[in-house]
Amino acid sequence: MKIEDVAKTAFAMPLTSPSFPMGPHRFVDREYLSITYRTDPAALARLVPEPLKVPEPLVKFQFIRMPDSSGFGEYRAAGQIIPVTYDGKPGNYCHCLFLDAEAALAGGREIWGFPEKLAQTSFKVETDTLLGTLDYGRIRLATGTMGYKYQTRDAAAMARDMAEPNYLIKIIPHVDCTPRIIELVRYNFEDVKLKGAWTGPSALTLASHALAPVGELPVGQIVSATHFVADLTLGLGTVVHDYMRG
């Protein structure tokens, strides 16, 4: 391969067989169990990077099932999302995310900067209960439950929630392990088609782990829970702050 051909063809690792296709990516029947809870304000202040601000000590623990996603196929995820503001406007900061599929993990990290690690997740209905679990190796990190479709949630409120921007910290190291890229990235969900949304009684249990520290944001009071299904497009990102430039 000639030098000029490398620049023309390179998109992602590996050079001649990228782990994922170019985005954006369309998701069909993407399904969430999202449990919002109060946590320790001091922990949030330590973990959420400026210029993002935390208006309330809230965390959303989400279990997500993706049965049909273009380029990524079928996979599951779980993680912690923190409601924040940027320039005074509401949004969501993805603090940590765990996936069970290599293509989606590689694409999420390399393109947008999703804070992803490999783990095992489960999302299913157990009789009258919606159940989400997260395991790191053989250790259970999270268990979330909700009464299955107890009450329909207002579609307009869900649409407002899903229209909010989302934020990530994208980090790419140099070959000497010094940072080469540190950016605050913003992205949106696009072309959202909500197919159903429900709420009900819920519970969430988190465990401590040295390498998957979801327990750093401990569960206080459960505020709400939502189960919803939607078709959506994961839009490409925009850099809103470059930490290397101060």
C-alpha cells in the first residue's frame, strides 16, 4: 500500500479491516430500563468534568437492549448517565458504559469517545418484572427491577428528554502514553420514533468493584423509573471543548 493510499483509505483500526463501519447508526426497537436515583453530591463533584455542571445529585442507571442496529448488530449495554447543564442548558453526561459486543465497543470509543468496557449484561422480563443485570466477569455489579408496564408515561415528556444533548469525554493517548486528544464531545439522538414508554415501582442495587466502580455513585433514594422502546439514529459528534488547549 502506497503512502498516499493510507491517508485515502484509513478510517479506523485495523487499517485494512476496520472493526466497525462509518456512522451514523440507526437503531430499531432500542429498549431501555432507566432508573433515576439520588446520590452523594461530593462524589458527583469529583467525577463530573467542568465545564459541565451538576444541577441536582441525580444519576440514571440504564440497561439497554439493541436488537437491531446498523453496523453493530445485536448487543446490550448498561451504565450511568448523569443529568448536567452546559452553558446553562440541560443535557446528560455519560459517566460509564459496559457493552457485550466488540464492534459497538470499538466504534463507540473511537468515534464519539464513549467510556466503554467489556462486560456481560442482561435485559429481560421475569413474569411481572422487568429485569436488568450487569456482570463484570463473574461479579454482579448491578441489578435493576421495575414493575412491567404498570403505567403509561407521557409521550411528550419522553420526547423532551430524548431531545436533550449528550456529552462524553473523548481521550486518545499518544504512543508515549501522554494524552493526544482530550475533548468534550456533544451528540444527539436523531429521527426518534417513540414506540412506547411506561413507569412503575423500581429498585436498584449496585456493588463495589476496583475496575468497574459503579458503586462510586451510591444509590440513595429512587426518584423514578422508565421503560421505553424507540427507533433512533445515533448522531455523529461535535467537539465543544478541547482540554488540551485549556
